[in-house]
Amino acid sequence: MWDSLWISLGLVLVIEGLMPALNPKAFKQTMSTIRELDEGSLRVMGLISMSIGATVVYFLTS
């Protein structure tokens, strides 16, 4: 189980590093846009993202 957790963490880091590595200008623009959002919107986006991720993991492991 721990091996799967570390592999998953590694994949998250690879995926998160793709955009700044491939297109740093667009990444900076996206981050500046996100910075201007209010906390409530960011919280909702985070909850939606976590829900989608948990649903994908659930269906892939069952």
C-alpha cells in the first residue's frame, strides 16, 4: 500500500510540473488569474477537484 501511495504522489508532482515546464508564460498568467479570485471561489474549486479525484480513485479501485 505504501508503494502505491508514493507512486501516486510522484505522479501528482509530475502532472503538476507539466504546465510550468511546457508553457511557463501561460502558467504565470493562470496563477495571476487564480490569485485574483476570492477565497470562497478557490474553496469551491478545491472541493470540486477533490470530489472528482476521489470519484476517479473509487471507480478505478473497485
